[in-house]
Amino acid sequence: MTELHFYSNPEKAGANLTKHGVSFEEAITTFYDLNAASWHDVDHSQPGDDRFVNLGLSTSLRLLFVVHNEEDGLIRIISARPATPAERDLYEEA
């Protein structure tokens, strides 16, 4: 298994925890869910900032929607929140 490397902005991580109740540490664990669904978020990407979504179960067994980008082998967590019912259906269908 390839080792994954993550980073994030500490201020953004704190704001995310307050707003969504999800720590970036928990969000990282979704990347190890073998059933996770991932896709390129074309609607929110910009030139030089391709964004991706990871929809997976955390080690706390919460289904999370995690927005991130990747650069130079590093995964930057941008935001994380609990999945919506529609996203849960998408995960269960995959």
C-alpha cells in the first residue's frame, strides 16, 4: 500500500471542526476506506487548483464528504463534513 501524506491549514481545520463537527484528522481516515468513492470536482476547480472529493467512512464509522487537492505527492484537506442523504445513497450504490 502506498503511504499517503496529508497537510492542512490549522486555522481552516479549526473552523471546519466548529462549522461541521468534523476534524481533519478524522477526515484523513476516509482515504483508507476501500469502498470510498473519489472524483474530480470540476465545478469547484480552478486553473492550478484541481479539487477532488473523497466520500468514505471514517474510522468513527461516519460517512464523510472530504474536499481536497493533490500537489507534489501531498494531499491538502480543504473541507470535510458529514455526507448528505443523497451522498449516502451514492456511496451505498457504489
